Amino acid sequence: MKIVSLSENKNIEKRIAITPDIAKKYIDLGFQVSLSENYGSHLGIDDNLYNELGVKIIKNEKEILNDADLFIQLGLPSDETLSFLKEGQSVIGVLNPYQNKDKLNELLKKKINLFSLELLPRITRAQSMDVLSSQANLAGYKAVIDSFSFFEKAVPMMMTAAGTIPAAKVLVVGAGVAGLQAIATAKRMGAIVFATDVRMASKEQVESLGGKFLTVDGAENLETKGGYAKEATAEFKKKQEDLLASTLKKIDIVICTALIPGKKAPIIITKNMISGMQAGSVIYDLAAVQGGNTALTEVDKIIDKNGVKIMGERNILNRLPVSASNLYAKNIINFVSNLYDKKSKKISINLEDEIIEKTLIK
């Protein structure tokens, strides 16, 4: 079985899907691994390191894909690259089926197997493969670090002979994986942390990390069976808006993480709310690429509204590519191991396996 991966467009994606450690594990499983030239050079990983492990480095993309069984990437590659794929091959990655529906349908017509890992079921057996959680964890951490770097005051409380500096107040909107890591990171750095979420199940998790949960009546009804937040009703949004408007007046830093799979991010923080915030406050919007949780968010821009800075990057994980790649590569090999039949040494698409059935695009 041949497993391959190509260099991503570095302007968009700096993570890689196969690290040297994971390449060795694939080879130990019996796979032949081929990568494109300078695959990890931007992360300080020389091609020679892969070669020493038994990985083939090939310059021509078409040649790499020609006889591949498994093609592993981060996102969907270019149209030209996709044109090289043939019947029976399998593609594994975060394929974003909601936005790439037409492209994926064309690949399905060519009888190519497509596995999109953001569709993984939230079951215990799939946790080691959960790319959304591993990447969101890092994103939540980095959002706090970056927002603190723009905040022009000290974060922890400091008592000096000259007087006391109060601790910064942080509000985390959305207490999923990214939000919980943001809470933990801000708390470790000495901030006073508040959090809000439409799912009441988050209250205990927030409080276990030392955060203060802001409760909105009716929150217990806004969680899907899969554990994700679902879209709020107009009545709930009004209650949340009133609570946030009064809270934000006292907040220094806001981390927004609220997302609904496959839909535009909900606008939670309005222009009026931002106008009521203190000058010098910072908002980091992790939902920027899906429209943002604030009314003023613009992707890859820092918006200054009356002294309040609002920011959100297209891909914050490009700022932690080594750590993000290490986790992503481990998620992928765990998924491949579940897909790989060691006896026949072939890919087994067993639709009775919930993990395979849910991630296979049909």
C-alpha cells in the first residue's frame, strides 16, 4: 500500500500531514511513503531526514499520485492536483464538504473514496482521530497569547510599593474545545476569566478550570445530540445580548470561539456592544473565517473601533505549525490504522464501522 502527501500552498497552509515520526510508523505498518520535494523544509525538516527513514521524495506531483492508494492532506488541493486522481484512490483530510460540495461531487463521479475528518462522530473510540479537537485546542491557546500581546496592560494582579495593578478580565464566548483551552490559558496567566455558552453542560467544565459561567435562561435546550451548539432562537439571542452588553463594559479581553458546523458563524457581539467597551480592550475572533462572532470582524485585519482592537486570522494554526502538524499527523495515522486491514494489507471500507461510515462522503 502506498501512502502519499504533497506540499500545501504555504501562503494558505503551513501544517503538514506526515511528520518524520509518523512516516516511520507508516513504514513499520507496511506502507510505502512518498512525499513531494521540500515537503517539510519550511518547518526545518530536511528531505534527507525523510530519506533516511525510507521515505521516497519525488519532485513531480503527478508521478507521486499516479499509483498512490492513500492521499493525505490538510485541505482540498488545487484543481490541477485533483485532476491527477484516479478511480479507487482514497483522499483523507479536512475536506470541508459544505464549501467544496461541487468539487467533491466531481471526485465521487471518478469513484474516488473521500474521507473528511471534521465529520468524525463524537464517540470515545474516535477521540484519538479528532482533528477538530486537537487543532482547536492549540487555536484556543494561541488566541489568548496573541490577544495578550496586543493588550497594553499587565494581565495578572500585581501588588507593588507604588500600588496595585488589577488583574485583566477575560470573557470567552463559546466553551467548546478552543474555548476551554482559552479559559485555562488565560487563568494560568493570572486573568479573571468569565465564559458563556448556549450549552448548560459547559457550566461545570468552565468552573472546573476556574472560570465564572455566565448563565442565560434556556441554554439547556441548545445542544445537539453530537455535543455541538445549535442555532439559538430569537428569544435566546435577545437574552444573551442583554447579558453580554452589560458584561462587556467591564471586560478587557474577549476570545470568540462560537461556531455552528457548516453554517456562517453567529454574530454575538454587535457594534453597539463594542461601542460600550473600554478603550484598550482586545477582541480575538477565532470564528473570523466563517464570518466572525462580532459585527466588525474582518479576516486577517486588525480593526480599531474607538480604541477597541478586533482581530481574527484566516488560519491561526499557521502560527503554531510544528505543534499543529505533530497533532494532526497523529490524528491521521490513528484514522488510517482503523481503515487498514493488517491481514490483507489493504484498505477496508467497512460501513458498519461508525467512524468510517460517518467520515466517508457519499
